[in-house]
Amino acid sequence: MDKKLMAISTSMLVLKLLEKQEMYGYQLIKELELRSEKVFQLKEGTLYPILHGLEQQNAIESFEQIAETGRIRKYYKITDEGRKLLKEKTVEWNSYQNAVNKVLGGALYE
């Protein structure tokens, strides 16, 4: 998968996962990998800048919590602003996807 294509949608996907539940970084990586059937295999060095960017946009908030193992983990949760951003990005994505499908579908029949 082209990295440029993946970069466009990754923040939207992270917001979607956080809409369902609060997660820590590694958990986000594994959940994206699982749900995408390994199309999205992010490295920490890719995910954490996305998370920091979303925090700067007030789309997510982070907090620390002690895990079952006794380790302190940094969790992320979506904010009301993040829900609004997710809705906007989803509308944009659907519009983009529909346009691409129309062009590709048209090309297949010519």
C-alpha cells in the first residue's frame, strides 16, 4: 500500500478507533492491524506523531493509567472536537471514495 495514501486516512482511522474506546499506543497499532487485515501496520514512529498532532488539534486527550502489569500507560481518548473532526473527515473520505470509484468504474467499462 502506498504510504501517501495511508497517511491521508490514518488520523481518521485513529479517531474512529478511539470513538469506540480509550486505548494506548501499542493497542491502537494492533487494533488497526487486526481490523485492516494487516494493511495498516504502523510503527510507533508513525503513530505517535499522529497522536501528538491530534492532541494539538484538541481532537484527543491523553492520560496515564496503571495497567494490569503495574506499568503506567499513556491512554488516549477522543474529545467532542475529535468527534466533530471525525464526522467531517468521514464525509470528505466518502466523497473522495465515491469519486474515485466512479472514475475507476467508468474506466472498466470503456
